[in-house]
Amino acid sequence: MTAQTEDRRYEEARLATVQTVIKQELKAKMTFFSRLKTLLQQERKDIWEDGPRLPDSFASAVTLTQQLSGLRNTEVSVEYNRRMITKLQRMLKSPYFARIDFRENGTPTAEKIYIGISTLLDEAGRPLIYDWRAPVSSMFYDYELGPAEYRCEAGVISGEISRKRQYKIVDGRMVYMFDCNVKIDDEILQEILSQHSDEKMRAIVTSIQREQNRVIRNEEHPVVLVQGTAGSGKTSIALHRAAYYLYKERDQITSKNILIFSPNQLFADYISNVLPELGEEMALCTTFQDLVQPLLPPGLSVEDRHNQLEFTLTTDNSADDRLRAEKIYLQTTPEFLALIDTYQKYLTDRGRPFSDLQFEGEMVLRKEELQALYDEYYAYLPLKKRLVQVQQRAFYLLRPITARKIKEYAQHLAEENHQLPAAEIKARSRLAVRKKLQPVHAAIRAWSDLDPFQLYRELFHNQELLVKMAAGRFPPATLNRLRQAVLKTLRPDHLFYEDLAPFFYFRGKIEGFPKFPEIKHLIIDEAQDYTLFHYRIIQELFPAATLTILGDPNQTIHPQQYRSSFAEIEAVFAARNPRTFTLSKSYRSTREITAFTHELLAEPAVESVAINRPGPKPLVTKVTDPNLLFPALADRIRALSAAGFSSLAVIGKTAHECQTVYEKLKALVPIRLLTKEEKTLASGPVIIPSYLAKGLEFDTVLICDCSHAVYHTPEELPILYTVCTRALHQLFLYYTGELSPLLTRINPDLYVRSVYPE
């Protein structure tokens, strides 16, 4: 028997032992889970049948509280055991994926450390499998053979790795194993990345690279920013980082304490299986607009972000469109943020013109005292909350004076009319004093009578005020055009999307921001799509959260929005000790697609280095007759479908273009149109607009029209780059008429040209 055969038998025998332990645990958990469900049903029944509906005594209230507390504990136990069963079922199919043999300094032998998605102990409490997030497991990602170390609660543990082995275990069967003496991205990463996309992002803990692992496990910086090239694994890193937090702080947080800002519902569905594959519940997922819209005043609607994008991508260059396009840009600049900050500070410093507060000639608070309360005692509060606190102080000091006045009035009334009953004297006295107090109360309440919307509108309505607040940040003509554009779109019942963040920020600075202290970790994907207003708001809404912010400046698809740099974003969170990481290696596309897309960028914000995975060069096809464009697309879709490519996307620049293509193609081939209303990403050929395709990936991508008429300005370059980088294996670009000038500068050796029909 060869050493290799003996080694294989050892590994298969160990796998069988581990599966036996998992099955035993699974059986015990399922038995216990069944008993828990029965207990839960009985407790609910007991409370319904025997518990007091409305406690009529202290004793019955205590009884009901105890019953409800017990019920809640049982519900928590049921949910916990349900998750454990799901995790064990997943582990039964693939219990671990790697092994390192590590000998700690000062010990005679190396320990075999098997790594999987969760820890598994034997009956004696010895680990059979280590969770991939455990400190010791970090060495698998960070070191090759030789000296290695890891940090844990006991300090830094040093030693030597003598073996690194990887496994592919499917449905409990070992498909293969191999020892790897170099970085992980050699054999297994090639094998993983060459597979077809399964329409959902995969949680590939086996392919985490050293630089990615550093980001995932970073605990020194509460705010981590990751700028990475397309396909560098940014979203995967964010979700693995969330799983790492859930492991490290499992006694303090659950998935309900993690929030993900996603660009749209399609993307939320796309990433929905990653955390469950890592053994955790999926986190909450929302868009910025969906989060803040319920926090706006009732009756105030907001334009959908996708509608704004559609406007910017289809503008007809009319005077009105140009005015709004300029407004969108100006309202996302640091200068406009500074203008709003200046105005808010001006309003806060101005406060209210207090006068002496008196009641029937008696001094309640002098204006100097009121001003001191506003300027000093409550200076830590925003404008409106300061005024409310001053109000409450005034009402508090008015109470004893009011009580004394009522008493004096009653005494006077009793002396004038000895026949009046005491109850009537008391009632008349209160009524008389309250009547005299009405103007005083009205004056106090008027202090905080502020409408943020009217204050915001006044800034643009009053030209002299706007010029003063702008303080030379904009040229006079530009500022005047901005003023006109804002006044044209700002209505009390509707906000254009570009007004949402500035107004919400201004309102929060005036009234105070709502807080979400229950969110302990926040993930912001597609960071380049958010403005500095968004980040200032996020800073206020989530004071207790650590943040992972990820993006690629090269993929800023909004043609009008000011492009905030990562340095500017980092500066917003300067007080939270932020750290920015840069990832340049792309793992998504083939070497040929990556080389092609890299040349699209004249000056890439983030450099891109492709892994050495070969594939066909992108194919650029000229369709000689515009009427043949759709048959050309249909022919390609049929051929790709026949070859087994089920993950296929036809990507258009706008929703309008996609609708037109869909109407023509649906009669030729089976295909589905994806719109902003879609919540799930199904398999099969789809048509999708550029801005919905962000963050997604497909085996094959067809750009339905890359002609000069569609892509011709520098602002459209990031859009074209983004849609091309959605392709894993094959990229096809079609055009009629003249090819986009954005493509003509690419080295022709990097792609193949063809004509349709041949």
C-alpha cells in the first residue's frame, strides 16, 4: 500500500467518524427540538386558556409576566435549536474544507486542525472541526508552509505549519483532496472560478485570499473602507466580515443587529444565501431611500432613485434637463454640503429673539436667562430640541406662579361672594387664571414653532440669504441657476431624489436625527453611489455601529453625481478610527475580459490585476442593418443556451432601451425583462438595465448596443466599464452604425471583431 493510498484511507475514515458525530448531534438536537416545540405549544395554550386576560390584581399581573417570560425563553430556545439543526445538516454534507498541521513552539508534535463553517467537538470536548472564523484558522489564509502565528486571548501563539491540505466534500463524499504548498488561489480557486454561476453569490470560504482575510478579521478599526476593482470580492468580504462579527460577538449580537445597504432589491436577493451558507441567519437588507422615507413628514413623497438615474441617462439636452442635471451635480458637492452646514449654524446661532417672560407683572425668566439657557445649558442639542428644553424650563418655573395666582384669585373671589361653594370658587379661579395664561403659553410654544421644510425653502427663496450662506463657494451665475432649479422642483408634498439627502440632513441638524442603536454593524455596498450627505446622515443614524464600506470608484455609474473620493468618505468617520484597504486583484472575469475592461479606463481609480484564468476574447460585432440587431442577439442567445450557459444577461444602458429590446426579443427567444420592481434574480436569459446589473455577475454578458449614439461621453465610461465587468466567462458587444469612441481606443489585439450577417 502506497503512502498516498494510506493517507486517503485515513482521511476517508476520519470523515466517516466526523459524520457519525454530526449525525449523533443532529439526532439529539432534533429530538430536543421536537420536545421544545411541544412545550411551546403547551405554554401558548396554557396562557390562552388559563392566563388572566386583563390582570385585576398585582398577583395576577406577576403571574402573567412570569408566563410570558417563560414563553419568550422557550421561543428563543426553539429558534436557536432550529438554527443549530440547519447548520448541522449543512455540515453533514460538507463538514470541512481544509486542514493545517501546526506545531506550537515548545510542543513535540503537530496538531491536525480541520477547518469548516462551524466548530464540532467530540464527546470529550476536543475539537474535531474548527470554525473558519476561529483565531487558529486564520493561519490557513495567511501563511504558507513554515513559521506561522495567530493571535488569541492568550496572546500570540507561534509555531510552524508542516502541512496545508484542501478538500472537496460533496453530499458527505470526498471528491478530492490535495496538499498545497503555495497560495490558495492556485488549484482550488481556478476550479471554483471556472464553474458556471449559479445565479446566487457563493460563500467560498476556501478561496479567501490573504489580503481579503486581513479585511475580514480586522478588529482594530471600527470603520473599514474597501476600495477594490470589479470582481475583487468586495461584497463577499463584507458578508464574511459580518459572519466574523457574529462569531466573535455571538453573545452580544445576532443577524438582526446587522444591516446591509444594498443598491436594489435584486442585489439583496442575489446575496441572500451567503450568510446562511456560512452558518448564520441572513442580515437585514434595505436601501437608503427605503430606510429614511418613513422618517420624513407624512404626505411627503420622494422620487425613486432609479427614476432619477433614468432621467440622467436619457436626458434630451433641453434647457430644463440641463438645469436639473446641473442641480443634481451641485447638490452632491462638498461645497453644497458646506453651504447647508453654514445655514444650519446660522439658524442655530441666531436662535430666537427672546424677551422677558412675565405673567401679570411678575418676572418668570429674564431674556438674558433665556438666552443663557439656549446658548450654554442646552448648547449640546440641535436647534429645535434646545428650544423645546427652554420651553419646558419656562413651563416648569411658571407652575408655582400659576398655583399661587389661582390661590390669590380664589381668596379674592371668596371675599367678594360668601355664598359661592368652595368647588365653584376653585373652578372659577382656575378658569380665570388659565385664560390670562393663554397668551403667555402661546408665546412660549411659539419659540419652537419651526418648520424645517419652510426653513430649507427660505434659503433658496431669499436670494440675499443664499448668497450670504454660500460665502463665495459657487460662482454667482451658477448659484443663481441652482436657486432657480431648486425652487422649481421643491414642493411640500414631493421631493426629487437629489433633494432627499440634503433635506433629510438639514432637518436632522435642526430637529435631531432618529437613532438606530440596535444596529451594531452596518455594511454599505457600492460606496461610490452615495454622496457625502448620505455618509453624514449614516454617521448620525447609527452611532453604535461598526461599518464596512465597499466600492469601486471606476464603477460610478451616475453621470451627473459628484464623485466622492474614498479619502473624503474616510474623513466623515475620522473620529471612529477608520482604515482604507485597496484590493487590485480581480477574481471574477477571465484574463481576456479583465484586460479588455482595464483598457477602457484611461486613468483607473483602482488598478486591476487579473488572475491567470484564460477564456475567449471579447467579441465586438457590427450589425450592418439596424433591423438585424435583434435577430443577431437572438442567434447568440440560442447558441449560448444550447452550450449550457443558463446565466446570461443582455444589458442595456437604460430601462427604456431594455423595454424596447425585450419587446423585439421575446418573440424570438425565451427571455425575461428585469425591472426595478423585481425582487428575485431567476435563472435563464434576462434583459437588465445597467444600474440594476451593478454588483451582479453572469456567465455571459451581451451588451445590446455599444454604438456611438449610446455611449459617447466621458461620463458614460464608468457605465460601459461596469456592464462589461459583469461577465465571468464570455463577453459580446453589439453595435450598429458607428462604434462608441470609448471602445475605439482599446488595443484591437484584446478583442475579436466580426460582422453580422457574415
